[in-house]
Amino acid sequence: MDLDQYIRFLMALVFVVALIMVVAWVMRRVGMAGGTVRGRARQRRLSVVEALPIDAKRRLILVRRDDREHLILLSANGDLLVDSAPAAGFDAALAGAVPAAPTSPGGEPR
């Protein structure tokens, strides 16, 4: 074999490996990465409600487990549970924490 054929073979190999890496990167960015557990016909107790990339190294994930939602910050330095609330939503949890404006007996605000 000539040196020309070895160079073409090496270039084709590098191209194929680079193409595989690009496709894997695109699939991860789109969210089609593996890691899903395939169960039978049973109801799932765990689901990812929403994922929001903050920057290249950090991501916020909203996870629903049974009747609770957990907001988790994932980063290269470690994971952090930011908040946990009932699955009815964070709005309901915040509404219970903020007192309503006092009203008069007629229903008008004081």
C-alpha cells in the first residue's frame, strides 16, 4: 500500500469518529440522551417536569416525585436542592406564605 492510501484511511477514520462525536453532542443538547428507565405498565412515580440550562456548567431541574416537586441545581461542583414544594405548584406554596390583604366586612380592602 502506498503512503497516499494510509493517509486517506486515517483521514476517513478521523472524519467518522468526529461525526459520531458531533451527533452524540447534538443529541445531548436536544435532550435525547439515554438514562430513561423503561418500566412495564405501572405508573411512574418520578418525572422531570422541566430543565433549564443556566450556563455551560449549571442546569436547573424541576423533578416531580409522588406528590412533591423538587427544584435541583446541577453543576460540576455538586448538586443542590434549591426548593421543595407540593406538586400543586410553587404558586400555591407561595400563596400560603404571603398573607392576604385585610378586607372590611363588605369585602373592600382597608
